Amino acid sequence: MKKSIFILALLVMIIAESAQAQSSLFSLNYAVSVPTGNTSDFIDQASGRGFVAEFQKFTKRNVAFGGEIGHFTLYKRELNKVYTEGTASLSGVQYRYQQSYPILVTGTFYATTEGAVKPYGSLGVGTMAHNRRIDMGIFSSEDTSWQFAVRPELGVLISPSDAFGFKIGAKYYQSFTGGGLDGQSTIGLNFGFVFLK
């Protein structure tokens, strides 16, 4: 009898847990970056060298707050460019790199909590570090700048189960002039795995 009551109580807890809305999510995303604005003046080629990790805690069924960290690398090979630093000028093949590291606090609104497909809008605010490097032969120049940043996002969360899902999102990263570098901007296309709890 005690065993039956224990099993019944266990089943009730499992059903109650599965009936509750998700309380948090964690996602790992592959990120494609498309440079725009001042960033595209330095490197104008899209890059698939990026990742983003996100955590969100739901405060209501359709509202979540959390954070985002990531890393994106843009790269371009430039032929017959002149590079000037101080009073010296060099001409030749340049290899340009820009690595960006967003660290953001985020808020997300889900348009619906029903069904497997959940469209959402999100806003992130925080900082971005931009590391720029130019290599020419044996010469190299490198600078890192920290800037205030904002990041709106529109996307879709696809959750075929209560524990696992997929995420597709489009983000616009905008950082503002600071640290000796003009404001930088990129469009980010993210494709990720989502773990729900």
C-alpha cells in the first residue's frame, strides 16, 4: 500500500512538473556575421566564424530576462593596400581581422507560449569589445576597444519537446563610438540548440 501511494505521489509530481511552463532556457548558437556601417568600411565580407551562448529566466509565461555572451571573427585579405601608422606608410597585401565579444543583459518577449513554434522579440544592452588587427608581411598592428552596445533581435523558438528545441534569430549589433574606435555594427544570423527547464 505504501509503495502504491509513493508511486502515485511520484506520478502526480511528474505530471505537475511537465504541466508547468518552462522556467529557464539555455542556448548555444552558431552565428553568421554580416558587417554594416563603419565595420564594413574595414571588412566588407560576411563570416561564419562565430558563436553565442544565452541564458534566460522566465519571470512570466512569455517574458524572460537573462544574458548573452559571444564571439565573432571577421576576416579579409586586401591586395595592394597602403597602411599608415604615424609617419610610416607600407604598401602590400593586408590581412584584416576584427574579433568582437558582446556581453549583454537581455529581455525577451514571446508572442505566444502555446504550440511548438514561438516567435519572439528581444533587446540586449551592455558592452562589446572589438579587437582589430592588420598584418602586412612581418608587420602587425593591433588595437582593442570597449564600447557601449545595444542589440535588438527577432526570431523563432521551435520546441518539439518540453526539454529541447531550436532557435533561429536575426540580430542587429550596434556599438557606439568609444575607446578610440568609431561605432561598429553587424547583422547576426543565429542558428542554435535550446535546452529548456
